[in-house]
Amino acid sequence: MCYVLDFELLLLIKVCKFSEFPRPFQIINYLFFKEVDKRNTYSGLHKKKKKPLHSMQLFPNFATKTKNAKCFGKSKDMKNVIYYFSGTGNSLNAARIIASMIGGATLVAVKKDTYSHLATDADRVGFVCPVYEWDIPEPMKCFAEQLTINNKAYVFMVATYIAVHGRCFETMDSILKEKGLRLHYGRTLRCVASQCVAYEPFPSPHFMVPRSDRHARKIAKEIAAKKHNNYPRMSVITRKLYGKMMQPFMNVQHEYDKGFYTTDKCIGCGLCQRICPTKNITFSNKHPVWNHNCNGCNSCVVYCPTKAILFKTPEAYEKLDNAVTHRLGLPDNRTRYHNPHITAKDLISDGEEVVSGGLQ
């Protein structure tokens, strides 16, 4: 297996012509993931595309897949709680797998105004979330800052991402240190890149979803054993580039959801409003209205039952005039990926109990 360093990825993106998109990401796929899973259809740039397997062959449901999962470590009498933020389901799926293998856990969805939960009697406290702008999502940051945690708890974090994890672990650790705690364990988990307003999902979900699940189980074994590690730090290169590459996007993030609009396919079902973790969507004349508190999770887009939500580059992003903003847009025929184990109902839920070996 070959892992490309952060700065190598950045150089690849910079050198490759985005006019040939998505070829740059095909190259990244090939460099990142040379291993070929026996059950997938992904086989590099030089192979012809094979007919995909039936969806049930590729992605058996979570309960079936984890019902025989083993519990590692002495965790039967321990109380475990995992806080997750998830837009397209990758982080929730990872949290479920981890919970099922550490003796069960209470999963709590991090959403707007989710501040009443306490972890004062938990033996293990976990945070699972994606990487946004090389950091943890703002809702997770605000939640962690206000959370009360048992000062004897084992604290871990898993960050789902594809290329650059940035400073996400450092941010969480600094929040914990303000509480007299520290991050005992931190691991990254590569998942399907799901920013559908900019590109097709990559690497191929047929390959990447089973691979991510296998890696999540390995991480779960280490968490069950309460392993300590030196979590991944931000690389020297990405630290220097952060201000130049990420800060311009952070400055206009409140303008991001101005790019969303609906077509006449909208049936006014209200799913987008219910699934939004930041409660950013309201309804007017049976159509969604975005209220400029969006973190770009895209759950409203990928779970829309009629694919009625599209995206065009907001004016503020056009003014940034860079390679990324030139690619923004959501054509009607683009794949709207979400994790195949996670339904809209799962994401709407405020949480769930996971027992050892699967969902309760």
C-alpha cells in the first residue's frame, strides 16, 4: 500500500490541469491505493471498467455485517460514548463499527444546539468526524468546547478524510487541554471523498467502502485496548500553506449555501430540512431556503430523494478565482454519494445505542 505525503498530494493537484478533470484524481487514486480488493471493480487507470456487483453483494447491511463482530478488551462494564458529526454517513458508519467492537457505546449526533449531553461517567469518550478545511467541523469544535468529560476517561478521535488531515487532532487536543484532559489516541480513516459539488466521488466506492470498513475495525481493536499514540500532526508544508489555501475559503464560508437551488423536481418533502445538522434550512412556499449557516456537509444534496437540489458557484467564491472555485458546480448527472450503510433516517436521528456486535 502506498501513502502519498500531504505535500506530494498538493503538488499533484497543482501540477495537473483541472481542464482534464477528473484525471488528476484518477492519478491520486492510483498512487494512494495500489492494493486491489478482490471484490471491487476498481483496478487502476489502465484497466477497463468492469460491470459493478449488485449493491447487496457490495454493501451488505450493517447489522448483518457486524452481528458476529468480536469485542476486544475488557469493556463489558465500561460506559462508552462516541460523539459524531456526519454529512454523507462515512463518520457515522465508522462510529458504529468502533462502538460494536469496544463492548457497545452510546452514539450521540453532534448538531446545532446539542450541548446538554454530559460525559462525566464515561470510561471511554470518542469523537468521530470528517476533516473540513484541514480542521474539525465548526459544530464539533463548539460542542467539544462545552462538553463536560470525566477527567479519568480515555479519550480518542478518528478523523475521516481522503488526503489532508491538517490540524484536526491538534485542535481537539487543545480543546481537551483547556479541560485538564488530553487526546490519548488519534487515527485517520480514509473514506470516499464525497464533495459532490466539486467532483465525482473518489476512489471508487466499490473499492473504498470495504477498505474503510476493514481499517475501522483495526482502529476499533486499538481503542478497545485503550492504546495510546502520538496522533498525526499537521505537516510542515500544509502548516505553511494553510493561510494561503484555506483561509480565503473560511472567510467566505457564510456565502457557501448561496450556491444551492432547487429545480421543479422538488416535491417539498422536507427531508433536507430534517437532515441538516446545523438546522440551516427552512421552508418557504414548499421549497427549501438556506440561511447562511452551512458547513458544506452536503447531506441535503446527497439524500434528496428526487435529486432536486443543485449547486452553482456563489459570487463570493467566483471572486477567489482559483482552480477549486473553477470546478464548483453540480451537474444533474453527477453521482451523489453517501455511505451505503447509512440511511437518511440514521442521520436525522439524534443518536443510537450500539451493543457489542451491532446495533441494538
